[in-house]
Amino acid sequence: MFPLRDDNPITITPVVTWALIAVNAVVFMYQLSLGQNAAQLFVYRFGAIPAVISGTEHLPEKLVAVPPAMSLFTSMFLHGGWMHLVGNMWFLWIFGNNIEEAMGHTRYLLFYLLCGFMAAGSHIFAYPDSTIPTIGASGAIAGALGAYIMLYPRARVWTLIFVFFFIRLIYIPAWMVLGAWILLQFINGSMAVGAQNTGGVAFWAHVGGFIAGVLLVAFFKKRSVRFFNPPRLHENIYYNGDTI
């Protein structure tokens, strides 16, 4: 399943979501401008390396650009390729704006960053001796997905379904789309033995970020926003004068 858009209208301008997408895009373009070798060094300088953060390894002095703890922040804005960037920003674009509205701009930004920190922490806890840099916004975005499933589980998501030669577009409840996504992350994380066997995907960061979002949304949402809201449609359908 691949979500294309949600039918969950907002009443604000999601400036923080737009800004996060813009910053991630600009940083990635800068990475591309460095060339392959320099870009790899850039990732080691600003990515979150579990072994360095846990203290079991140390970076060569020439690669130290920020304190290890600060790399939990800088790593959220690095990406390993176009598909990595586009996939993350697509999910942020679809689901992040509703969470921004539910929390307000400032609290949403704090929530996003905190989920990113907790996501990275989950990956480090799972692989404390790994020397592979962890990069990407997916842990923080997973937090937004966790909040979304708590606030708008019945929101309709226009989803592309493809199984071999079967392809179909259909509206699916958000709880089903996001539930299937986090279940897949958990299964893949459980099957992987060692960070080097995850195919370059930090599955436990996704799981940790999602759980963080589920738990933290209560502290960041506006008081007027309820849990498990009914679906809100862009277009109301009328039958005999009644809205359905």
C-alpha cells in the first residue's frame, strides 16, 4: 500500500511542515553538490553513529563536526538518496499538516524534533555498537504518523494498492494504512540481525518514533482536539437534503 493523499482538510497554513520539507530538500541538494566522497564524509560528520553516541567508538578528530548528542538533531536532515528523501517528504506532506493544525506551529515543531530524538535513541538502543551513520527524517515523521493514528484513525486515505499485477486506487481508513506500515517496520526490525542486515533502513527508529508519537500526542495537542476524531471530508455528499 502506498498513500497518495488523505481526505482530511485543514484550516491553517502548515508553515512548519513546509519549512521542514524545504530544509530537508536544501540540505540534500547541498549533499549532492559535494560529490560522492565529500558527501560520504559529510554523512559521517553529521549523521548519528550509534557506537560514537554510546561511547564505544570515537570518530577521527578530522571528522568531528558536532558533539555526538547534537548529531541526533543534524542527522534528521540528511538523506541517502532521492528515493529516501522523496519518500520521507511525501509522508510528511500527507500527514504532517493535520498534526501541525492539531498542535499549533511551535508545539508541532518541538513534537517533531522530540520524536526524532526518541527514534534515533531506539535505533541506538537496538544497535549500540554499530558504526553505520543513521540519517533521515523518517523517525521524526513516524512520530507524526503515530499522532495521526491517535487523532484521525478513520480519516480516508487515497491509497495505491499493488500486489503483483493487481493495481487499484481505493480509499482506506488511516488506521489500516498506518497500522500496516508500523507492523511491517516491526516485523522487518525483528527479523534483522545486526544493523548491517537491515538493508540500510533503521526499522527500530521507525518503531520508536511511532510509539513516541502515540505517547506524546496527548501532551502536545490542543485541548480542543479530541482523540479518535470522525472523518472530515473535503466534499460533503448530500442525499434528500441530509449530509452523509
